[in-house]
Amino acid sequence: MSASVQQVAAVIVLAAGGGTRMRSKRSKLLHEVCGRSLLSYAVTAASALEPAHLVVVVGHQREQVVAHLAEIAPYAEQAVQEEQKGTGHAVQCGLAGLTELVGEVVVTYGDVPLLTGDTLSDLVAEHRVSANALTVLTAVVDDPTGYGRIVREGGDVARIVEQRDATDEERQIREINSGIYVFDADVLRGGLAELTTDNEQGELYLTDVLRYAKARGARVGAHLIADTWQTEGVNDRVQLAAMSNELNRRILDRWMRAGVTVIDPTSTWVEDSVDLAEDVTLLPNTMLKGATSVASGATIGPDTMLTDVEIGEGATVTRCQGSLSVIGAGATVGPYSYLRPGTELGINGKIGGFVETKNAKIGDGAKVPHLSYCGDAILGEGVNIGAGTIFANYDGVTKSTTRVGAQSFVGSNSVLVAPVIIADGAYVAAGSAVTDDVDPGELAIARGRQRNIPGWVASRRAGTKTDAAAAAALGHQTSAE
Ligand code: UD1
Ligand code: CA
């Protein structure tokens, strides 16, 4: 069936329930699967239907839910269900503000993260093709315990019976009610008006609208989907992890089919928002998050976590943690590098082992290879920063910038005290503490001059092994002359 856009009158997302099994101070709907909240998946799927009204029914911990909604879907309308008196009551609350509504009303849950917009579109398409007044999304599952069962007669949906109200025979049925439906608005309103609490739980059951529709001779149908994950809700953190694994597996499958090598899909995590090119290789224990993008031929990992990092063609990033950074084509990063926001490494540049960078523009072919802190820095093309160099960017009050011009060379174990400018084509001697600018072509030496005191060991460390070694060495020298 086509997965084209289906404009509907309203989608009502039920999100008022307690979520007590999460055992969390945070609303269940804000818990995340692959970097996004449960609720954001529900809103994304609902939005695919381009509803005139997208209503989220909130209740438990609703301050949190409302605040989150304002961030992720400011266009969503909210309806409050003060007390949770059942799914039928929740939809009554959702519809309360939409008295004039005509057309199709879709009901979904806020805690079913793998449900896609395409599935909802297919559900609506089925509803239209069959000219139904009510179409329910169903799935056949191995263990239907706890779900409402779809009771069919002559192949048609006759009724939905809750686990607690079901006979032993009905409990054998493995086709379950997902809780996701399309209703004709008039039938829904009529059915909701007649709900009673005459059931095992004393709740207002949305499922009873089906009985109302049937009694009026309206058409009721089901849309059965094979992908049972799409109908599963999250109730506890075990299910949360299972969903995350499944969604991640699906994302990685998609990338592998698009030409990405994933050495170990079980230890590789790629959020849906990430973009990967053909011939990217992901090594084990790699997490790619946010707006991260990786260009063709790049290799990432092992043991790497990147958030909002742009990686150029053919770059190599090994054992690295990075965020809000740009890595140029052909550049190498790692092992054990920490790239903080504002790091921009040029083409064929290098950030090496035990190097931390922050707000650092490192030019094409420039290298910071070993054991350095490089913060608030602008490095020209081809610069070489010696091992152990520290960019001292903070005087305890303000942060200042250091510039190192093109092709300049900073000797090992230097400290560059910002603000300071080292021009193009300059040298800094190893072990320097640079506080003054260095001009083109100059060598800066900023350290104590070396002084050697002959005979010091013999006079101050007489009788030690060092003294003996010195004597032997000097004797040897003497005899060799
Ligand atoms: C409901 C269905 C059941 C179906 C199952 C699928 C009814 C009577 N039963 O079961 O047939 O198999 O979903 O998961 O509809 N909610 C509210 N307010 C309420 C009650 C629920 O917002 O007063 C929300 C919950 O937050 C949750 C969803 O509705 O997201 C489903 O509620 P839950 O209690 O899990 O479903 P059941 O009623 O057990
Ligand atoms: Ca040092």
C-alpha cells in the first residue's frame, strides 16, 4: 500500500498515563530511545498525517511533558486529563476542545516509539479504501498477555475484548489491539458519549466505541501489520533497552544497505539524525549522535563518541570523544583525542594522542600530534606543534586567543601564553614560555640558559653510584685520549 501523505482532521496522542514501572522522577514520555524522547517519535509519526489538529492528552507529570512538547512540537495542542479513567475518557478529553470537528480522527499512544508515519498512512489508506467508520491497527504476537484481543467472526472484526474481561478461549487469540485507530469523528463522538464503566477495571474503554459502531451498522475493519515492534509500548526500562536495540539495528541495516561497513552492529550506535556516505567504515564501540555527518571513505572508531561532528572524506578518527567540531578531508584524529566545541581541523591535518582541543582552528596540513592542550587558537597551514605544548588561554579572568602563522614550528613542551601571535614562518625553541609576539623568520627562545658546573657530583655526591659512574666515564675518557 502507498505511504503517501494522508491529511486527517485530528490525531490524538494519549500520553496521560502514569508510567510507574519506569520508577523514575522523569516522565516516561521523556525517556529516550536512540537519542530521542518516546514522545517525539509519537509526534513525528502523527505529523506525517498532516493533521489539522495534533492533540496530546497529558496528565501525569504534565509540567514535564508540556515543557518538552513546547520544545519539540510547539504546534501541538494540549488537552488535560486530570484523572486517568481509561482510554475512552482520555479521548473524550482530547476531543473536548474540538466540538466542530468532522472527518477522520486518529488515536495513537505517546509511548510506542517504533510506530512510523508510513504505517499510520497505510492505516488511514485502508480506512478510506474500505469506507470504514473505524479501523483498528492490529498485529499477531507470540505472547498476547495483557493486550485487548481482536475477536473475529467470519473473518470480520466482531469486537475487542480486554485481557481481564476475556474468556479462556478468547485469551488464546494472538491477534491484538495495538490501541491505534482511525475513527470517523461522528461515530467516535457518539460512541464516547455512551461509554460506561461496566467492566472488570471500572474504566471507560475506548474499545467500546467499536461495539457502538457495529450496533449502528457502521463498517469496522482492521489493518494487520507484520512488524509487531511497531505496536509495542514501553512500560519499563527493560523494554526501553529492547526498543533502543531494535531501532538501532534498523538504522544500521539501512546504512549497511546504503554502503556503510559496520564491523560490529551490536556495539555501534547511530542516531537517526546522523548522515553517512558510501564507503564509510564504523569500527566497534562507536556512537554517532545528533547532526553528525561522515563523508565517503572515512573510518570512525573503535571506541569513539561524536556528537554534531562533521567529518570529511577519507578522514580517520580513532578513540575520540568529540562534539560540535569539523574534521577536514584526509585528516587524522586520535587515538585518545578530546575535541570540544569549535574545533576545526583542516584538510590532511592531525590531532594526535592525548590532545584536547577547544575553539581551535587548525589549518590545512597543520599538526598537533602529541600530548597538548590547544584552546582558543588559530593555526595556519602546515603549522607543527611540538609534543606537550600548552596553549595557556585563560588567566583566571578572561580567555584570549593565540595565533600561530603558516608553516611555523613550536618546539616541544612550550607554553604559549595568550594573547600572543607567532607570525608565519617562525620558530619557538623547545621548552619556551612565550609571552611576547614572534615575528616572521625569528626564533624565540624563552627559557633559562643552561649552565654546567664541572666536578659538582664529585664534591656534592661523593661516594654515590653516580659519582662512581662519573669517575669511570671520566677515567675512560682520559685513557682513550
Ligand atoms: C489498551 C487497550 C487494549 C490494547 C492496549 C494496547 C483499552 C480499554 N484497551 O489497553 O485493547 O491492547 O491498549 O497497548 O483501550 N492512557 C491515558 N489515560 C488513561 C488511560 C490510558 O492517557 O486514562 C494512555 C496511557 O498513557 C497509554 C495508553 O493510553 O499511553 C494506553 O493505556 P494502557 O493503560 O497502557 O492501555 P490498556 O487500557 O491496558
Ligand atoms: Ca608542558
